[in-house]
Amino acid sequence: MVEINPFRALRYQEGKSESWGSVIAPPYDVIDPEEQDRLHQLSPYNVVRLILGKRQSEAPEHESWYYSAKRDYESWRRNGILVQDASPALYVIEHRFEADGRPCARLGFTALLELRDDVMQHVHRHEQTLSGPKADRTRLLETIPANLESIFCVYPDDGGQIQGKLREITGRQSPTAQATVMKKEEIRLWAVVDTGIIHAVKRHLSAAAVLIADGHHRFEVAYNQRHRYKVVMSHFVSMGDPALVVHPIHRFIPWQDAQVRSKLETVCDIKVCENREAALRWLTTQQDPGRFGWSHKGKVYTASVKPEQLDAWLASPSVPTPMASLDVSILHGLILPAIGVPHEAVRYHADASRVEREAAQSPAGMAWFLRALALTTVYKLASNGMVLPPKSTYFYPKVWSGLTINPLT
């Protein structure tokens, strides 16, 4: 069973810090150096200082960013910047944004997920993790005993029962806090202490299995530390929410090989395309597996795995058979090995224009554009114990950090 509970969150105290929008931030793993500088300039209390401090490469151990983050965290609590709520609550969060030109309002709630020994039977992971980020998040947890960011989970909600209850709350109560972020997105939060609502949500989750949408590294770190800290702060969104958007994550590969195109043409049929937008539009019309956009030396192409190559791969894949027809599996298991690219050379980004730009700026770089995976497909595979390659999905938008913090001491 999935056991969740309300909690007394640490939250930014109105009047003690700048506006809420100046102190919250995207999660640490999507913040590039330019965005990090911008967030630092927004406020001396921005949560980025806790989740992704400025690294000082030549500083002694006690001056590393982890300890700087610890000093800020303790100072902000001591000086009333972060204040713990008086009563345990579920924190309902609405994120308004645009996706593909349409307005969306994703609704979810944040609670504590109990890290029971059997939790892995009911909390499904769908992506492989990497040792570097796990070591980093472990070090941060050891330095600051708190859940500074939520993991992001989705749950089945047939008929929208829980979604309806959350909508009732947002319709009849004024938000506890709200902010405009990224110039045109809006985040609103309600601290819900109604025991009837809380019990209804707890009962529903106790009979469900949830999928980790984002935060696999943080979840594994929390699970490995469950002998010390028995909970992890988690944000839950109904799989039936029409604003639950899943984007693909594209690939940039800075690879020096004058023969890369000729090697690729042994595996794929390549056709010149007008531009990236046309390639992405073409992808949306394709149903067969093994279809990609490819950019190399300033030109954009469509790439379709040759039928005989695809048949051979599907007959004897290097991944479990149910995963073999996924584009990410075909790219990483068939195409990249065929052209001699090691997995560690791959870089990932959800912004297709960015990977195209990086490929164009690299003398021999290439970009790969992928289609999005269906959420139902991801959930089914994960519930059967299958794990996709890293960076297979991008649940958009991310759950922002600093909305709530869970102190573990």
C-alpha cells in the first residue's frame, strides 16, 4: 500500500522575504548556470541557494557549497524566513501554464510518502539513475536533514474522484500563497487541514500504485536512507488530469566522426527535411517505431530505421521485449551502437531548439529529436518492473522547489 500523511511544512514567511515568486525555483537538475545566476540575483533567500549552491572548486571542505547551503538553511529558520506551519496539512498546488498553445492548470497535492520496506512494490520507477546525482543528493541530505524538494508522482484516479475533491477546494477557498513565475506561469498553494479531505485522499492512495514521474535520484537516496528518515516529501498528480503533459527529451551528441552519416545510412533511411519544425511535425504523423529527426552540420533530416534492421532488432533486442519497440530503446540499443557512439557521450535536453543549436555550433555534433512516450505506456511498463533508459520522459512543467520544505529533525 501507498501510505501518505499530512505534515507541518516549512514555508517562506510573508513579509520576511521578498515576494513568493522571487524565492521559489525550478528543481535543481534543470537549472543551468545562467538560470542559477538569475535566481541568485532575484533574492538572497531564493531556494536555489539550498538545492544548487555556487560551487567553489578550490575551497576547503568546510567552505563547499553544501556547508554554505546549511548555513543559509539554519539562518533562514532562525531569523523567521522559513517558518513551520502550526498544523499538519496536505498542500494542494495548482500550476497554470501553456502547452502547445493551450492554457493548462495542473492540480496536485504534496504530502509525506512513508518509506516502508515494501514501498517499492507500490511506487514504480521508470528510468535508470546515475551514480553522480545520487552521490550529490546523498551529500546534501547528510548536510541538511530535510526534504528540500518534492519527488513528483502520478497516480490512477479513475472517474476523477480525488481530482474533483481538489477542484472543490480551489473553487471555494482563497489560496494560502500564489506567485507568477517564468513571466507568464502562475503557481497557487492551499494548505488543507480538513480531516475529511485528508482521509479520503489517504484511503484512495492506500489502494493505488504510483509512478515516479520525476525525482528518481532523490527517491532512491531517500529510500536508501529510510533507516534514518522514514518519509520523503512527494507531490502527487492524477493520471486523469488533462493538464498532465509528457514531453520527449531530445539528444545532443558532440561526436567527431567523418563517417557518421555513412554509418547511419546502414541502419536508417535518411531524407532531407526543411527544418526542425517540419521534422517535429513529421514525427507526430508517424505510427511505426524507429522514427526520428536528425540534425547534422546545419541540416535537418528525417531518419527511419530500415525495415530489415528493425525486424532484426525486434526479434533479438538487448532490452526486455515489451520495451524493444520504444524509440528510446531503438536509439540507445540499435542506432547509437551502430554508429559507434558511447552512451556517456549523450547529452539531454527537452528543448529541441537548444539541442539543434548546440549541434550547429559543434563542428561534428548531431541532434536527435524524439517523440513523446504515452503516459499509459510508461505506467504499464513500470508496473511490470521495467526501467527505461535515463531521460526518457519530461513531465512538463516540473514541480517547483521552495513551495514546501519538510524538516527531518
